[in-house]
Amino acid sequence: MTEESAVLIDGPWTHRTVSAAGTRFHIAEAGEGPLVLLLHGFPQFWWSWHGQLTALAEAGYRAVAVDLRGYGASDKPPRGYDLITLASDAAGLIRALGEAEAAVVGHAAGGMLGWTMAVYFPRTVRRLAVLSTPHPRRLRAAMATRDQGWAGRHLFGFQLPVLPERRLVADDAQQVADMLRAWSRPGWPDPETERRCRDAFRIPGVAHCALEYHRWLFRSQARPDGRRYMRRMRRPVAVPTLHIHGSLDPVALPETARGSGRYVEAPYRWRMIEGAGHFPHQERPEVFDPALIGWLADSEPDSCTG
């Protein structure tokens, strides 16, 4: 097993712990200016945004990358892995950071939190950027199709008790490395990224907590809480939204994500990054960073499909 200190990686950022709604969150922070909150996906942790922390700080923003509930050096409580609680975590974190609102940037599971925040806690979201993440209602509908159902087949395997956790951490978290490699463009990840993600998942409790996200998303579909959530998510997103997707994403298929704009009534910008898989911000930062920073700086982010 690995100690939580493994995620306290040195760099041009500051590590600290912030409490929100009774839960302690580890963050890495860089820069000064308007707040940009960065929410990671699976199977990763705050460090997936280390390149963007630097780029955003240099562009005049206060960038904060958080270890989500159950990950890294944040608390790992036994409950609270539904999207409403997780979105409440992020909204509370914005307030704990001394701000009323933030530009929220979420990848994969973090993007699901972003979509949820924009509906449940709209006053905390100034702008929304989602990566590799269809709108939750769009994803639910697409999972019934052959192509997206097969692409998301790992969700079914994660529903088993105990065994998926053991597989994730077995052989020095080899499955984490396998998923990173299978879900990205050829030649990625680099050795450092792979090593850091493997270490992060060997922290006690992380594998179980990370899988609880997927279990709630799957199991809640037939329960009252899941039905209430999906009804609420019919409400349109009312903040400017940037939707970025890798053309090679084998997990959330581009054709699944493309239908998400129907749930946004504000300016919606779709951007496909060619040659990127499920991790476009890490696989092709030279394309992703200018797209994000340019959109954040655009005072009139009109809809476009570039």
C-alpha cells in the first residue's frame, strides 16, 4: 500500500487542505485571479491537471485542482458517492475557497459533477467546461445502444462486490495502467503519469471509493433517488458551456457526447480534439490549453461547433 503523501507532488503550486460541509479536501493551487476549479476523472487524481495548473496560472487565473471525495489525500467517508452529494462537495469547496462562483472544468466523472453542479447549484458555476463527458441524460440513453453499451462495459464489471477493488490494486495496480493505456491514444500515458496514478490507487480506501461513483451511477437508475436525479437533470444548463472531446475516445464515444448540447440553453461550444482519446487535456495539451484559456477569456462565448 501507499501513503497519502504520495500525492503531495512538488511543483509550482501549493498544497493545502480545505474543509467543506464537514469533509476535508486536498487541493493543489496556483496563480491569482478568477477561480477555475478543476475536477479529475477515473482512474486519476488531482495531478491529472498539473499541466493546466501552470497554464491557467500563467494566463491570470487562480487554478485549483482537487482530490475528489475518496481520492488522493482527501477524506474517504463510507457514504456520499452519489452525484448530488459530490456536486455539493464541489459547490461547498468554492465557498470555502472564499468565492461565490467559479469556472468549473471537469473530466469524465468530474465532468458529470460539473453537469450536475450547473443544474443543482447554478449560482456557483460561472462557466462550465466538460471533457470526455456526455450529459448524464444523454449517457443514460446511449448506454442502451450496442456501441456505447459495449464501450462502457467496464461499468457492469464494477458492480460486483469486493472483487473489482482487489483487481484494481493487484500487481502494483496494473489494471489502472491498463485502463489508462486502453482508453488513450497510442503512446500514452508517459511513464510518470502511469506511475503516479498507480501509486494513487494503492492508497488505502481509494479503489473502493472510486468504484462507489460507478456503482451509484449504475444502480440508482432503477431507484427513486436515481429517477429524481434524472428528472431534475432535464433542466437546461444556463451558463456558457465548453464541451471538449477526443476523437479517439473509446469510453465515452464522440457520437454519444455530441447530443449533449440540447441540454444547454446558454452559449454552447463543441470542440473535437483530433488524435486524442479519453484524456485530451493530458494527451494533447498543446491543443486543449489554448482552447480552454481562449474560451475562458472570451467575453461573448458564442455557440460554435469547431
